[in-house]
Amino acid sequence: MFLSKCRLTSVLPRISAYSTAAESTMKPKTAIVMLNMGGPETTDQVADYLLRIMTDRDMIQLPVQSKLGPWIATRRTEEVKKKYMEIGGGSPILKWTNSQGSLLTQALDQMLPESAPHKHYVAFRYVPPFTEETFAQLEKDGVERAVIFSQYPQYSCATTGSSLNAIADFYKNRQLPSNIKFSLIERWASHPLLASVFASRIKDKLKLFDPKIRDEVVILFTAHSLPLKAVSRGDTYPHEVAATVAATVAQLGLPNPHRLVWQSKVGPLPWLQPYTDDAIKSYAKQGVKHLILVPIAFVNEHIETLHELDIEYCDEVAKEAGITQIERAEAPNDHTTFIAALADVVASHLKSGPSVSKQFLTRCPHCVSQRCRSSKDFFKKLCGNLEVISS
Ligand code: FES
């Protein structure tokens, strides 16, 4: 169930951007815990960030991972540092997540006085603020209610699943706080306001093309790829990404052709295709000369948009391939409609959502991971017996 757009937009203009005054001075009642992978804020964090990714078996599975993972991380550190230097010295993901969180909680304070004050917490997987520190902090703050909110709209066992497993790990040797009621939003791929913001970002870029060829511009929706092994296990990510694409195309209502392509593959094993760079080259050969890239699975700018899409694909691959014009749609970032989407997802959840969905509690059909099994059991217990807020 989604709240009406009218109600949301009537709340949002009164929100002052980035003001965290209410968040910092009042004891929070409801915590909104924003999960994401995170990115190094400075190049000093790159080595540790890579090490954590390469040794996370939920994210990536390597043979003899405890040895090969650190070896790959060390080998790649200098190259990845250079990329961060080329985008200004670090990832802006923490800055964007904090901005989104502040705007979101201001909206919620106005929409749902029953659960106010709301406070956002950031829980990253591979850089500070780490998941464990954040959960310790919200316990310390004495919140009554905590909504665990994945910032990956499309669920994958490798991303949201990994963050949730980290929460389960944190509570392995620690008593569950009996005074906090927890619940989980693990996916929101086809939310209409999420599709609206992507449609709006695309329209902003379409305006930059000559009106004579505007309808011919091919829209390439691009998402982080996934190993085919995970797809065959039954990971829901590919069809959830496709759902966001379909909802966005429906909202656009334009004749432009579109395709879904996949970026950021690592290692030698097969991943979901077609790859974004290959698609740009092949379209150029077919005579397609005008493209828009739309990062459909990222809610804020980070290395995959600012470096991989902007520098490697738009500046280098497209130019070499002979593309006449290529534009990259901005990530949702702090777009008003995006904040409205976040607020609607959380408010609807607080008012009527299940504390944990059956969809989340069901494992992939070919999952044999004991870690997944115990993590699902943990969340069933963590989020059990929660009453919803009455309006
Ligand atoms: Fe998807 Fe285990 S791999 S639930």
C-alpha cells in the first residue's frame, strides 16, 4: 500500500534541506537504519574496503577465499585509489545517505507524529559507520522502534542479504534488546515514486538532445551485474531490476527504445549480460549514435556512476566507438520525489506493513547456505510480534 502522492508533496516543500537540528537534539523514538555497502570517503580507506569486500562470502565467492581475497584486495588497492582520486578523492555515498536520511526523517516527523521523533542511522557493510557500531548506537540511544531499511531498492542475497547477515552476526553473542521493536524493509523495486524519479532524471537528459532525433535516443538502463551462479540459485535481483525498468518506462510514456544492460563484472566467471560497455560498442556498430545511460539500481552517486559510467564509458568507450552524444542520468540523490519515495515506503511500512515479509523469509530455491538459513530464522525472531501504528 502506498500513501498518495498529493499527501506526500504537501509535506515535502516545508522540509528544510539537510537540517539535522531535530535529529540531533531530541531523544529519538523511531530509528530508520539505512543499509548500504558504503564506499571509502578517503583513499586511506580503500585497502580495508577492498579487503572486506573480497573476504565477504555473501558478496563474492572465491576459491580459498581467506587467502585469495586479501591477495586480490592488495593487488587492486593502488588502481582503485587512483579511481577515487579521479572522482575527487573519495566516495560521496555517506554524504548522500546522510542527506537522504535527514530529509526522510523530517518528512516522517510531519507525516507520522505517533512515531516521532525519527532519527536516521547509517549502517554500511565495508566502511564506517559499520553495521555493528550503528546497532550498538541505536541501543544506546534508547529507541523504541527500529526500521531496518535497505537502500538497495532491488533485493539481492549478495547486497542486502550480506548486510542483513552482518546484523545477524552482531547479535550472535549478544542479547536481543527487549525494549526495541524491529522491522525490516528489504525491497521496494517497483515503488511508483521511485519510477517517477528515474523518469524525471531521464527527461532532464533527453532535453539535451536535438528535438529532431530526441525520440530515437536509446535508453540504456544499467545495473550492477551478478554472477550467473547466483542467478541460477534463484536470486531475485534480475527480475526486481527489470521491474524498476518496466515501471520507469511506463511512467516515461515516451516512444524511445530501451534495454537493460549490466556493468561492473569482476573475475573470469560468467555474469549477467549484455555488459554496458559492450552494448555501447555494439549499438555504435549498428548505427545507433545517441544514448542515455540510467543507473537504475543505485540511489546515489558513487564510483560506479562517477567513474565507471561517466569517465570509462561516456568519456572513453563511447568516444572511441563513435557515439555522437551520450548522457548519463543523475542518480536519485536528494531529488524531492526520491525523498517522497523513501518517506512513503517507510510510512506505509510503519502503518500497515508486515514486520518481516514472507518474501524475505523464503530462501532461494537452490540455496544450500546454512548462513542464509540461520539469518532468516534470526530475522523471524528479531521482527516477531510487532504491532503496527494505528493512524
Ligand atoms: Fe539466496 Fe541463500 S543464496 S537465500
